[in-house]
Amino acid sequence: MLAFALFSFFIVSPASALSMKECSIKYKAAQGAGEAEGISWSEFRKTKCTDPAAAGDASAFSSPEDAKKAKAVDAKPQTEVRQAEPEVKTGSSQTTFPTSIAAKFANEKPSRARMHTCVAQYHVNKAAKTLGGMRWIEKGGGYYKLCNARLKGNG
């Protein structure tokens, strides 16, 4: 039964149909020449790319200039869709950051000492309600990122 289904598939599909890439090039060339006005991609593919007479790589175009146009259209770089950068909050003007590692954390590794110093100051700011809506860790920043950068000397 499976062999019959595969056999019928090969019989039904034309051997000289264009590949999707070849059809896409042909469609872009037709658009560039103004011949594909009001025709959707799927309609164009069904009518022009399954036609046995339209087979062939360069013969699918009416002239060599159309083939060059299609290559030029295909060679244009794709534009990337960029997501908006998250807004980095800097805190209110009342938010305070430590200027050096706290004495009680001086014995720890530098990264751990910075973290503990920052979290202690964060709790002080939170209790005083001076964070201005800033959270400890936020996408694109947060209190910890700003505090850590300042203690490292980068901010």
C-alpha cells in the first residue's frame, strides 16, 4: 500500500516543476518587472512553477536581464527584526550606592563582598523607599548591576 502511495506521488508531481528556490527567484523577477501585480505567491507558484514548459534555471526568465534582476533581488541582505532594548532604571535621585566594600565583608572573595555590600545597601534603600521603582535584578539592569559596576570602578 505504501509503495502505491509513493508511486502515485511521483506520477502526479511533474518532473519538470521548479524548486521552491527557483520559483521564488522567478516570482521576484516578475514582481520587479511588474508582471506579478495582484498575484499572490501561492497563486503564482501554482500557475507558473508547476508548468512543464517553465522548467529550467535560466530559461524560466523571458530574458537574461530578468535573470540578472532576480539575482540582484535575491542578493539583497535580509533586514533583522530587533527587539526594543529594555529600559534601564537608574533609580531615584535619592537612591544611594555604596562607594566601597563594607568592612564586615572585606574577608570574602571580591565578587561575594561586592554582592553582600550591595544587598545590604539595597535593603537600606528599600526600607527608606528610595529605590524609585528599581528592583534588585531587572532585565537590562537593576540595582545589583549598577551597584556592582560602581564598586568595580566601572560606573
